[in-house]
Amino acid sequence: MNKAIITVVGKDTIGILAKVCTYLAENKMNILDITQSVVQGYFNMMMIVDISVASKTVGEAVTDFNAIGETMGLQIKFQKSEIFEKMHRV
């Protein structure tokens, strides 16, 4: 299975989850796991998604999520799971 990690951080606002999930569904990326929290008005989410049959490349998704984050005032990172694991290895 080909997986990616998505992280979203920023001031909480209506529609964050809807916007991210709509993008994933439209581009054939399936959510495998998700966790989110809101702490004192700040939204934090991490998703693991299956990108095996995605209609967009990782590079295109990175660009698209950067644009979505910019319009919503959020920081959205999209990374292949292998890169995420290597960056966060202790």
C-alpha cells in the first residue's frame, strides 16, 4: 500500500475537515486513520491516507494542499509516509 501523511495546523475555523476530505475524495485518496483536536482555538489534525490509486501525483497534491492552506490560513503538509518516518526517526 502506498501511504501519505497529512498534517494540518492553524486557527480553528468552519470547514477545515470538509475541505481536506473533499479534496481527498475527488482525487481517489482514502483515509486510513485520522486524529484531530482543537486546543484553545487552534486546530491540529494528522491523517494517514492511501494514495495507491490517487489521480494526482504527490507533487501535485503538495502544491494543491499548499494553496488550500494559504486560502484558509493553515499550514498543510502532505508527505509520503516513508519520508515522514525517516524525518521523525529518533
